Amino acid sequence: MEKRVVITGLGVISPSGNDINTFWNNLIGGVCSISEITEFPTDSLSVKIGGKIKDFNPEYYGMDKHFVRKQDPFTVYAMAAAWQAMKDSGLDASGDFANIDPFRLGVYVGSGIGGFTTIYTEVGKMIEDTSGRWVSPNFVPTIIGNMAAGQIAIKFNARGSSLCIQTACATSTNAIGEAFRAIKHGYADAIISGGSECSTIPIGLAGFANCKALTREENPKHASLPFNADRGGFVMSDGAAIMVLEEYNHAVARGATIYAEMVGYGATCDAYHATAPRPDGITQARCISMALDESGFDSTKDSVYINAHGTGTKLNDTAETLAYKLVFGDFAYKCHISSTKSMHGHMIGATGATEAIATILTLKTGIIPPTINLDNPDPECDLDYTPNKAEKAEISLGLSDSFGFGGHNACIAFRKIK
């Protein structure tokens, strides 16, 4: 018998805020959190802006200095978001007050790249001294992409399945989707799921810029331009987003607060190109259709919000718009859509989970966050992308889609709990 799956905890570390309330208030307020990079010199770099994490203190999230020193920032951010989500959920798999079997608690947390900062630092040491004697003994266990999931499992005594999904920009959407399936089919009672990234570093900026993915715009407040005719690429950002997915009866039995019910998941691959999306939108559309069909979508009853992938690249935004039209037909013009990347930038492996949280909060509050900087809409992107200001609308079905390098497509669906 298939199980119902609900969301009982949320956590976020992002350019838009390091807690759920700050994050959400900045989104619905249309606040752009992209800025000039001051954490390292950018004089010689072609890109000088990004979405960096501000005012972050790991100790606030239960981490001591010894732990932080041994971890890459992507693991530290993931731990901070997981700490928030678990505290929010009230789940406890250890101690005298445990309310879940630790073998029924899993962790599905991914990263698009993993320990990028550590790789950059330690490779520099190796270049200076090829003997390798100055390379940290913690190098390997710090850089591997599964370490965030592993450390979260250790922290919360999660002894169930622990997986690291790595599908570039679709990473955390896939992670949440696979967690949904695991609970739905009875393999876990709850899963801590999402993604984390810290790639806004010199080599990350250089690499993404040189493959023509990043905007060269110098004004940080008008740089991330999803669905705008003037768009020229995405803005890189850092952060983490984690949610707790839980089997419905398990959550109800312990009196948990439920944010939303997860009701659908789709995943496909373009099988087309390493970095460019499929221009005809058919594989992206199939992915969205899979989530939509599983959700029980009814065009006569549902009001739909979509948190778009909306990167602000020339190719993505037109292909994504086409995909929505292929899926919904004329109903596409009735959907409320926005790209919150216009405010927080592209968080790579963390972006899907970040936008899933925004989708859940849209369902909960009836407020649709805007696509800011949409002052010159692309005529080919002619759907309702909620330009510049938040809107109020009662939404019954929320979708969040993500499309990653390698052609990885993922879409997840949520409903208000009934």
C-alpha cells in the first residue's frame, strides 16, 4: 500500500537569509540579495558578483569550531540547514525521547560539486610542493560529495538509507523526489533531504564564466534576469536547503506540524548536450507531466504555482516556456509562475531544494514571490512570470522544476494538506 508523504521541517542558508522567516520575507519583498563579491579579490576575474552567504555563524546551528575547521563550507551549510529542519520537525532519533526508529530515518542530501573550496586550496598546495606533504589528511573525506549527507546522518543518528544525489542543478530536486518515493513505498518513515553548495569561489567563477553560463553584468541588483529579453546568463550563489519528508500517519501520530503534502515527482534526461538544454522542450515537458499526473492535477479545479528553473540564460528560459506550453496547453497562461533566482541567484546543487521551500511557503501563505528585474520581457517568454511584485492568490498545487548540466530534469509537486 502506498503511503502519503508530508513535509514537517524546513531549513535554509541562502543569500536571501539564514532562516526560513528572513528568507521568505526577502522573497515576497522582492529583495535582491546578489552583491559584489568582497570575500576574495576579483580584479582579474571576468565576473565580480554573486550570491554569497552573509552574517553566518556555524555555532548558532550547533557546530563547534573543531568540527567546522575540518569541513568544507558545503558541509557546514548543509549541517546548518539540516539543524533548522530537524529542530522545526521535532523528530529525534536518539536519546530517551526518541520518536522515530533510527533505522527508519534516512538522509538524501546532494551537492552539484562537493568540496570545491577545499579542492581549490589543497590543489594549490600540491602545485607549490609536488611532494604532497602539505596536503591535508582530511582532504579526501572533506571534498567527497556525500560528506554532507554522512555528517548529517552522524549528527542526527539517522541509520537508514543515506544517499548523495549529484545531478548538477537538478541535484536537490532529484534528492527530494527520490526521498518521496522511498517513503511512499515504505522504505523509510522520514528522510532529511535537500542539497548544498559553495562554488562561488575564484575557480568556480572562472569555470562557469568560460563556458558562457554566467552573466557579465556588473550591476548586482540588475544581473539575474530570468525571462527578460536582456538576460545574459545566471548569477552563481552559495547555500543549502533541507526539508524533512515524513510518512503522513507517522507525522500525525506524534502531533507534528505539517507544511504541505508532497504529491508528485518526475525525472527525465534530455540525452542531448552536456550543457545546453534540449531546445524543443519535450524531455523537460515529460518530466513536468510525470509530476503533474501523479499529483492528480485537474484543470477545472486547480490553481497552479510553478517555481521555474528560470536561470536567466538565453537557452533555458525559452525552452522552459515551451515546455510549460507543451504540458499545459492553454492552461499554461493561467499558471502563476516565478523565478526566485532573480533574487537569490543560482545555488547549483542547493537551488532545487531552496525553490521547493519557496513553493511550499507559497502554498501555505497564498503569496506568490515575484520575478524581479522583469522590466523587458522576452516576447518568447509570454506566460505570467509574476513581474517585479508579489501577488496574492490561493494556490492548490505547487510545482518546482530544475534542469541541470548533463540534461538532468526533475520536477516535484506539493499540495495543501487535506
